[in-house]
Amino acid sequence: MIRITLLILVTQGYVHLTIYDIPVYVDSGRKLVEALMSGDFIAASKVNVGTPPLGMLFTGLSIKAFGGFFGETMASMIPQILSSSVTIFPIYLIVRRYSERAGLMASTIYALDPYLVQYSYTYLDPIGTLFALAAIPPIIDKPRKRNLLISGVLLGLASLTKLPYLIYTMVLVLMLGYYRLGRTAILLLATSLPMLVLIPWLWFPEARANALTHHLSFNSYLPVAIVGPELIGVPQAHAWYILSCLGMGQVFWNTYPFITPL
């Protein structure tokens, strides 16, 4: 409540912070839920083609449940706000292995990071990040088969929110292989990757082709920090791309600073 009240609702009214894509996910979430409720899977496959469905599904269900009370825009933010706030718990569980103080410091820095607070109610990333980080404690604390299956499901849910979490999963698998935990890595892959069949646009040729075209228009084999701004038609974004590639986030265009890497 402190994060949302002080660092989002109040400050946005005075500073006019830059927040992107909220209308996109409001519209996409509503359309996806309506298509699924009517059983029209072809229509569902055409909603925000190229983006997996889970985050949009949560957004649409939240609009359906709370839109009448708060309005569609505010209702669409509830899953992201809750996910971002709850993420302090897996961060604490991961870092406390070093010390209790380290766990408390890490989760507190995350909870009060101005940049993360600002973006905790817009993009779908907070939902995927919660699943991705929640997958780690079962692996490092008690790597029994049941716990590893839970981790695999959580990694699959992260990838069903946004595709870049597939990269996260692959990096984790490579790390497990480096530490000679090949069976663990295989079990995680065998559990998480089959969940991608739940992405609607993979099942329909036209939607699949549109998704491929969409992703190619935003990606390139050339270094993204150099060509990314030209690909999206925003040449002034070079500084943001370079900082993002260094893990420092966006620090201009009416955004708060990103302090977690420090």
C-alpha cells in the first residue's frame, strides 16, 4: 500500500510519469477473456499476436471481476501490482541463504526501488518475474523430484506470460549443467517446455505467421543496443537500450531511477 500510494498514485499526478502499453493490455485482456468464454479459439489466437496468453488472461479476468468497482484501467493493473509486491518473498527466500540480513536487505531494496514500483502496474513482466523467481527456492533448498516439478511448472507459467522468460529458463538450465546437475535440468525442461502448447497462436497458421512477422520486426541478429531504436522508430532511445543491456534500466523519459543493481 505504501508503494502504490506514495510512489505511483500521488507522484503520477504531479510528475506525469511515462507509462506505456496500459491501454494495449486492457484491450487485449478483455478480448482474450471474451474469446475464451465464447469458445472462439481462433479469435483468441489473434489477440496481441506474439505475446503468450497468461498475463493477458489475468488482466482480463481482473477487469471482469473488478472493472465494475474500479474501472477497467485500474482493474487491469491489479494482477501486476499484486505480483510485483509478492515477489519480495521469493527474493527473500533466495538471498537469505547468505544471511537473514542479506535476505531482508535484498527484498527491501526491491520493494522500494522507484523504477520497479513505477513499472509494477503496467507491463506484464511483474507476473512472469514472480513465477520465474518463485521457481528458484524449491531447486536450491530441497531439490526433490516433487519440488523440481513445481519449479518446472512455475518456469512454464513464466514463459506463458512473456517469451523472454524462455531465455531465463535456458540460462538456468545451463547453470545446472555447469554444476553437473543434468538430471535436474532435464526434468525442468521436460516439465516447463510442453506448457508452451497452451499459446493459442501456435495452433493456427495465419496467427503463427503474424507472430513471426511481429517478432522479426522488433528483433535483429545485429546488436540490439545499436539497431534496436531504429527498429522501433525511436532513435532517441539509444541511451535506454545501452543502459538496459548493462542491467541498469531506463533512467530518463520521465522515469524514476533504477537502484536495484547498485
